[in-house]
Amino acid sequence: MNANPLLSAEQLRCTVGARTLWRDVNVAIRPGERWAVRGPSGSGKTLLLRTLAGLAPCQGGAVYLDGKPFSAWSPPAWRARVAYLPQSAVLPEGTVETTLAAPFAFKVHRGRKFSLEAARHYLGAVALDPAFLEQDTQNLSGGEAQLVALIRALLLQPGMLLLDEATASVDPARTTHVEDLIDTWLGESRDRACVWTSHDPAQLERVSTQSLQLERPA
């Protein structure tokens, strides 16, 4: 397995107003690894994942993808490789199928083609019928929207998944399916890794092999 980090951060520091949320955060995530970010409420777990995804600035330190800093990448290229899944999935209007297919029209994903077969495969993996593709996204439950967001991300074949409470609204049975699906996804390529946050410590024990602890700011 490649020992070089897929995604890494050095000396990250984040401040909110006059308060330092966290400082001196260092992490090196290598292919095949499953990380958990742990910490009490208010310790900045979501903000850290958003920083790693290139969606939130930090006030110190740097983040690297394949050894190159964020500044060396275009934001779309970075986010094509590093997929961030928030706790509350916001989906565009339309059917599930059109939502899954829409990103393939973006320039950064040229050369890739939406696969209806792959979409159906992922639906089956989380115990959803193919007819679910015709559902209106605005009528989905919070858990169903989270599943659609996950499947959309997997179809785009990122190298890194940042899962921020990504099963918080999913029922327990399908949560198990999601965990199994991501484990299978990781095993399909040597150049993939994932990071989880979860309110459920037992879930973090199941899905992670490495851990980063954040503390509540003073």
C-alpha cells in the first residue's frame, strides 16, 4: 500500500471571532485508512472536515492533497477528489435520478459518464428499490436525502470521503448497510480513504481504525 498521505494537514489553526477553536492540528490520512474525528460538542469537528474539503478557510497551517497544497489546486478539482457529506443533505429539485446524473455535466467531471447501472447497484446496497430513482427529491425524508447524497458522491469516484454525521437521520438497518457499502468502496481501490464524525461512539468504533481527538476550546 502506498505510504504517502492521500490527504494531510499541518499545524492547522482556526479562530472564530477572538476565540481559538483549535490549533496545531496535524493529521496524515493514507490510502485505505478509516479515521474518526472525536470531540465534544463545540470542538469544531464539522469545521475541521469542511476545512479538509476546501470549503472553509483556516487561520494557520496548510492542507495537502497528494502532497500538493490547496493553493496548487483549483477548488473544483480539489472537491472532485475530496467529497464532503454534511449532516443535512440539500438536494436540487427534480428526481433522484436527475440529481445523481447532474454533476456529470460539470467540466471537472468530463470524461466520466453517469452510470444508471451503478446507481441501481448503490441503491440496492442500501436496501432501496430501483423505483426510488423516480422519487421527487423534495419529498424525501432527511435519511433518504443523506443516502442520495452519499450515492451521488460514490458515483463521482472521489479518493476521499468526509462523512459528517452522514447517517444521523438514517434508520439503524440502513446505517449498517451504509457502513458496509463504504467498507466495500474502500476495498475496491488502493487510493481511497475516509473520515467520519458521529454522535454515536459505537459507530466510530465500528468504522474507524485511526482517531483524531479535538478538545472543547477554553
